[in-house]
Amino acid sequence: MFKEFKEFALRGNVVDMAVGIIIGAAFGTIVNSLVADIIMPPIGLLLGGVDFTNLFAVLREGKVAGPYGSLAAAKAAGAVTLNYGVFINTIISFLIIAFAVFLLVRSINKLKRQQVPVPVAPATKECPFCMSVIPVKAVRCGHCTSELKAG
């Protein structure tokens, strides 16, 4: 059973898929940082100093009564919250990742369309006397020893 698993795990497609998943997770982390640390602060500033990560609605008060100044304070108090600001960040992250994947797939499809198969000259021909397959450059058949026309 271990041998079968090893054969499965070491197949080219499985290894390629694992590398893709790891790179995708790293890319997702970079995009999340881009959204949370680069994109959303200027948008929040334009909207009057709003910090999207601290946009939440309290569904149930915690041990300490609100109002809570931040999402972290609400969580620390044990409040149940609806974190729509974090959800907005997640949606923007998803859209950026989806757009990047779209661009990647689009460029791969473009490369596939550009690749024109190069015709390969045949390496063998058929002897007209014995119908055996022989090299194209042969001047005499190796099977029936008939003399062949050059060309």
C-alpha cells in the first residue's frame, strides 16, 4: 500500500499540483496584505477615516457591555459580531486573485494559439518491392536487398 501511495504522490501531475497550491497560497497571502495594508487604508481615508477591519455589528453583547471601540475589543469582551468590514476586504482580495488568475489563463491560452506544430519530415519509407519499412536515406533495402531510386 505504501508503494502505491508513493507512486501516486510522485507522479508529475501531483507534484505540479502541490507546487501550484503552495504558490497559490503564498500569492493569496500577498494579495490579502495588499488589500488590507495598501488598498483599503486610502479608501478608508477617502471615506472619512474608516478602518474597514473595524466595521462590525454587535449581534449579542459580551461580558463587558459595549460600545466597543474595535473588533478586537468586542472579541475580547466575548461579543458576537457580524464582521462586514473584514468581509469587504475578503471580497476585494478575491476579486484581485480572480483577475490575476484570469490574466494568467488568458495569456496561457494566447500562447497555446500561437504555437503552430512544425511538420516533421518522415524518417522512414516503405520499400516498393517487399513493403518493409526502411530509413529514408537508404539506397538498398536491408530486407530484400533491392536497389532503390535515390530521392
